[in-house]
Amino acid sequence: MNRRRFVTSAALGGAAFGAVAALPRPAIAQSPPAVQWRLASSFPKILTTMNGGLDYLCARVAALTDNRFQISPAGDLAPPLAVLEAVQAGTVEIGHTAASYYVGKDPAFGFAAGVPFGLTARQQMAWLRQGGGLELVNEVLKPYGCLGIPAGNTGAQMGGWYRKEIRTPDDFKGLKIRVAGLAGNVIARLGGAPQLLAGGDIAAALEKGTVTAAAWVGPYDDEKLGLNKLAKIYHYPGWWAGNETLWATVNLDRWRDLPATYKAALETACYDACGWIQARYDAENPPALRRLVAGGTQLKPFPPEILQAGYKATLEVLNDLAGKNPLFRKTLDSWKVFRGEEYLWFRTADYGFETFVYGQQAKK
């Protein structure tokens, strides 16, 4: 054997091995972190549409992250009307709530919920996602250390339950009525006494006389709460709620900690829940209304005089609040411009179509 050749080859081989060893090693993919969040809800468990949508949301987040990101109900860690505060404090990472509960903190929260004589569910989502509304809502939420993602909508609501028929605007004077959001400001301007109550507290308050009328959502939810057993007159439409957007309210620091894929999963699940909840209400409200009427509920429209008075009072409330609150004014300006365009389009397309087909159905 040629020893010189062996030594030379060995030396070259060693050099080559050293060069290979010095090459950068490929990065080893790391598994996404396991994240467990607690969630507080403003809505009683008996309301299977809101809470069914919430279960759907949590299941979607888990499925989209291979079960690495889990969101679980947190029980009684937050009172129903203080979910925002619990998220702000970090008691829970996320809440499912209605922005209408927080207009006492800032009236601009009313735009996140739904403005009297305002937008329908479709129009509201268009404003939020395509008209700059979501950015304005999150500007309202930012001082509270929170971020909001739409996570449900009730659609247009009913006008509530009454023991005495509302025939004129004067019938609102002195009326103790459960109502939320900017609707409370409007009812107060009409002389009423609005009361903010969580959904689970309405029936007891109506039974005890703490309130003498109550507006919640619509037939399916109202029947589950038993409101039809406590008052017989059911007025419509709920002119103060052409829609009610429900929100996933997220602690801003915890949101920043999430991997980008988890943020995307949560946003996707929230928007999916919007469709799920709206579809469930649209499917369940018609048969629920039939059951209520069959059981003795007196279904009565608000007279035009009531609607005109409410509309006038709404304009006065919005203008007054805009003069006192710059963020409210900024949001109102955006909302009004978008609303004008939406009304033009919907009056042309949807209204024209619906007027005809509903009229044909009525002839049958």
C-alpha cells in the first residue's frame, strides 16, 4: 500500500468532513406552543343561540390549530355586565359580550352594537369590514387595553314585552323598561326610565315589577327566558336595534403574544360564528313566533307616531353626544356617510325585491 497516498487521502477526507461539519445546519421546525385561554360570557347558558355560537367558535379555533390553541368558558369569573372589565384586568383573556352594555363608559360603544334606526346586520358587517368601522371600534376599545372582533349578530330585534299597549309617545313617560345601548338614551329623551339588566336577570325583574317592560332580542330567546309568561303584548319592530353585533373582546397584551397563525385562527372562527349565530336566529325565530302567538301573545306593531318620535329623539341624541365627545363625532361621521350609500343600494336592490315577494306571499 502506498503510505503517502493513504496519508494524503486521509488528510483530504478529514478536511472535507470538517468543511461539511462547518456548513450551517438546517433549522429544526418547532411545534406551535400550546395556549389555553379562559373566556367569560355575558349571556346565560339557556340562550342556546348565543352560547351555541360560542361553542362553535371555540371548536373552530381548536380545529384550525390542531388543538394547540384552546379557549374554554371560565364560569363565574366575571359578572355578565362587566366582561369588558374582566378582559381589561386580565382576569380572562377573552370575553363574548355586547358593546351596548358599555355605552355608559363611552357612548361610542353604541356604534359597535347597533344604533337606533341604523344599520341592518348585513350593512353593519359591511361598515365594520369594508367601511373602516372595525378600526374605529378598536379605537374606542384601545384605552381599555382590549381589541374587538365581531363574533355574532342577532339581526333585527323585536320591540319588547309590555303589560300595557304603547299607543302614543306619551306612553313611554315614566315607563321602566329594560333596554341597552344608545336606545336607553333615546327612551330617556322620550320620558322613559331605561334599565340596563343582564339577560338572566330580566324575567325576575319583570316579575317583581323592577321593570314594567322589557326588550331583549326576539322570539326564540325571549321564549327561552319566559318573558311571554310575564307580559302579553309584544311590540315590533325593535327600532332601536336593526342589528346587535356581538363581540369577542380580547386582552390586547395577550393578543400580541399569540403566534400569527393563532391570530388568524381566532379571527376566522369569530367571523364564522357571526354567520352561524345569524343563521340560527333566522331559522329559529319564525317557529318561535308562531308558538308565542298560539300561546296568547298579542303581536302589535308600534304605531307610526311612535316610530317618528323615536326617530326624532335619536337624531337629537346623536347630535348631542357628537357635540360632547370627539371620538363619537368621528365615528358618527364615518357611519353616516356609509349608511347613506348602503341605504341607496339596499333601497334599490333588496327593498325592491322584498316588497314584491313579501306582497305576493301575503296574497296567499
